[in-house]
Amino acid sequence: MSHLSDAAEAMAAVVRAITDDQLADKTPCTEYDVRALVNHLLFWGPSLAGGGRKESVPQPASAESEVDLAAGDWRGRLLDLLDDITSSWAPPSAWEGETSMGTPHTLPAPVLGDMIVGELALHAWDLSVATGQRLELPADLLAHLHDTVSAGVEQGREMGMYGPQVAVPADAPAFDRILGLTGRDPAWT
């Protein structure tokens, strides 16, 4: 659970520093600029939190790309969602049994929880490099991410979550190796 809160805290620090004039900036996720990646997080955040509570959260009728950042304080909404995700996964019971992200397909709760840790950490990096920030993650979170990403990388590619592996030197920093596994180029600018 502390890995999830560490990833959410890292994401929150990045989100707090994004300015509205950076929303059109490109990100390493080729399908997303900063605005679209924030939309992605706002769209899926309630389902990620619902997974920790073992509640099915219905998806909004609008498509992910139609979440309106102009409707209120997008930054505050995203920070509130990160708090909700963290608190919903805080009880040990959140990590037991099966859960889902509002779909009929369930996963073991630890698998979904670790997917969320990865989602938050990787997208925090995407947003940080897109907006000229430096992301710092604790060593124990990096070790956990390396283990869980390595274990699920092929499934992640099959699901379209990860691209083809980017070659990274074996002696590169831990997060660079994780980024390479997920198809991200650590040298992206």
C-alpha cells in the first residue's frame, strides 16, 4: 500500500506544478498531450478508487477524450482523485480477494493495485518530462515497480498498455530500465 501512496504523492507533486499553458505540450505517450493525459487520469481515476473499495464505478457516458478540463478546477479534481485512490487502497482488505475497475472482468486485488502503482508512476514521469520537471521516486518504489512491471510486461504489451521495449543499458538507473521495459525512451524530450 505504501507503494501506491508514494506513486500518488509523486504524481500529485507533478500535477501541482503543471501550468495551464502547458496543457497542449506533447508527452512521451504519443496518443496524449498533457491535456489528454490529464483527461485520461480524470476519466479512469474513479474506477481506480472504486477497485480499492471493491465497488463498481460506472464509466461516464462521454468518451475519455471528452472530459472537460474547463469545467472547474482540473488540478484540484485530479489531486482529489489521487487522494481518493490512495485512501480507497489504504485498508489491508483492499488488497485481498478479487476486484475490478468497473468492468465484469475481475483481477486479484494485489494485481490491480500494482497496476495502479505503475499507472501513477509512469504517467507521473510522462507528465514530468512533458512539462520540464524532474520526477524523484523512492528506491523501494522503484524496486517494486521493476519487479511488477517485469512480471507483467508481456501482458501489458498484449493489452496495448506498453509499447515495444526500448533498449536501455543494463547499468542505467532503475527507473530508466523500467521506462525502457514499458516502451518509453528515458531520453525523451
